[in-house]
Amino acid sequence: MGAPPSFDTDRKRPGTAMPVEVLMWIPAAALLLLLIVTLTIGALISLWHTDGVTGPRRAFWCTGILLFPVAGALVWLAALHRSSSGGVPEAAGSQELRPREPTESG
């Protein structure tokens, strides 16, 4: 085994073997990891709470989300949004919101 790689001693914090530039990326990497884990867990929870997906389809989606955490979760959430919205209605947003007219009760 060879000697450990030497780092530039001018850029080291005292008592560490890593340069400061590497240490500065640790919080960003931790935040990114937290974001990925949250997205994946949220997609899996959404998958299990969806009644329209059962059996082999649910297993397929679960596998896809776990194998490809970011892409799988985003594709699942996009498919969920598309199926829940039922596509774009013909006259989307063209209806006015107005109170119901009173009906005659006799």
C-alpha cells in the first residue's frame, strides 16, 4: 500500500487531512441527499395511498422509484397529476363563478 495522498498544506484547516474546499461542499451534499430522500419517500407514500394502482403495477412503480429515486419519483408524480386531473378540460377556466339561482319551491 502506498502513502496517503498529500494535500496542499496551505489550504488545510489545522488538524484535518482535507482541504477546506472539500469541507465546504459537505452541507450542500447533505442538503441534496435530504431532498432526494424526501422526494423518494413522498413518492412512495403517494404510491401506497393511491387506490387506482394495485398489484403488479404498484410493484413496478415501487421498483422504479427505488432504482431511480429522482427520475422515478418525478415520473410517478407527473403520472399521478395527469391521471388525477383527467387531462385538460375543453373549456378550462372559461366558466364564471356565480351564485346559484334560487329555485322555486312551489
